[in-house]
Amino acid sequence: MSKLTFQNFCHGMFMSWSSSESTASNQSIDKPASLPQVVINTRPIERAAPLTNHLQAAGFSVVDIPMLTLEMRPTTKQDMALMRQWFAGDYQALVIVSPTAAASGLAVWKALEHERQAQLVEGANSAQQDASLKGLKAPSHLIAVGEATAAVLNDAKLDAASYQVLQPLIANNEGMLAMPEIDSLQAGDKLLVWRGLGGRRLLVNTLQARGVHIDSIAWYERKMPNDAMAQYKEWQALYLSQKSEQPKPIVIVSSGTAFEYWQAIVTEVAAQKANAEKSNRSPLLLNDFAYVVLGERLANMVAGQDLSYWRVEDLAPETIVAAIHTPLVDCS
């Protein structure tokens, strides 16, 4: 496992841990022998499987309740204009924030390359164009946020003599800002971002304050799945029917939007259950869970509501398992 650093802090207290140094001995969560620790994975269904599989292999009981679904947005004339500007070399760097954004942008990039080849070889048929397309030549630095995003780009036909796919040491806004290719951007430079609708405000705000011009293309948007509340209700009913004492379920949250949806569902279901006939056990509230949260912004959100959490700096399954085996930041 590579050495990955994650940080825990609450109400001014700041602690730093290294996943390669953490152990599951006296720091681990006490688990009853009869029931495995429950972990709720709220990642979008398209991205949940690797984490779920890893957690299950580590002995956790994993429940997939996605809080986000990815809905593709139509490509607009403005999007195409920005892609043509990037293709022409108008930007110093391109930041790609997710595998979905990478796949969407690559499709348009390939279309533009075919268009260019057709202009160079007038009247060439598609087979000739495909033969001449030996590799996509990037017109700027390519910065992928996360291993999965980099994998999508590396699997594409990129010209080896062109810019390589780069990654920040830590896959978040702070990690990108520390990269030489981003840190060196000055007033008048231009950056293009492939993303989903919303997010990455720290990167944008910091660079704009320097005078860097930033354009972005939102290839998709994130929405709450239609069945999210029904899935949560079904799981909660089963969980509350267990007679054995259980530790707090762990909820993995990777974005502020996902946490807001989670908060809305838990609160609404608790209110509905409280107004219904009394049951043997009270409905679960937000503080009946422990949270694994990505980055400083999310840590601040859960700490502000006095919730217990672990903060991680990336979503690698190994990082999350290592974090869970360290002391929980208890803000209650």
C-alpha cells in the first residue's frame, strides 16, 4: 500500500495519521462477535463496486445506498467552442475530475481529431482516417484527479510523445494546487476543467484570485436517485429488527451534495417513523452513525453538526479501511 495521509480534526483539534502506520490492534472499533460492522456505501452505483468489494473482503457488512446518480447533460455549442479552443492550444492545462468526465471529454476529443484528419486528408474515408489516427496528441498538460480517472485517460490512444497524464500526490483540491503545473499558473493563463455540475470551488477560487482564467465543461450532473429513500427505509427496518447490540453503522460520504441528500433522507424518515405507531426501537438519527468523509470541507460539515467521523484525503479502499481502524473523532 502506498503511503497515504489522512487527517482528523474537530473543533480546533487536529490529528494526522498515516495509513501505512495504522494498525487494527487496540485502536480498532470494538465489534460484537455475532455481527460484522455495518458500512453504508453512498457512492454512485457506477463507482461503488471496488470499494464495496474491498470492504466485504475485509470483513465488513456492506450496504450500497447511493446518494447520487450521474445524469449526462447534452453537449452545448458553448461546450464545443471551449473544446475547440483547448484543441487549438489556448489552455495551459486541463483538469479532469472524474472517470465520467474523462470518458465524455475523450469522446468529443476523438471527434475533433477525426474532424482535423478529414480536413488534412480531403475526401478520405473513415477507414483511412482511422489508420492515420495513431494517437491523440494532447495540446496541454493533462491532470487527472484520482487513479480511476487517470486509468480512463491512459486506456485511450494518447500520443506517447505528447503530454503525459499527471496526478496530484493527494487526489483533492489541495493536492492539485500543489502540483507544479498548477502552482506555476499566472495572471492571464487559462485552465480548462472537465467535471460534473458543481464542485471544485477551492481550486477555482484560488486560481481566479491569481488572475488565472478558468473555463469548465459540466458533462453530467449529480442527482438523488429516485429510490434512495426507499432503500434507506428498507435497510433501517432490517437493522432495527436485530435484537443484538450493534456498533454505530459507518457511512462513507464523498461529497457535500451526497451528505446533504443523506441528511435529508435520515431526517425525513425519522420524522415519519416518529409520527407513526411506536415501535420497539426509535428511528435512527444522524448521530447514530459514524462517518468517513473526504477532505476538509466535508469534515467541517459533519463536525459542525457534532457528528463522529474519520477524515480521509482520497477514496482508495485501502485508505478507508485503514482510517476506520484508527480512533474516531467524536464531536458529540
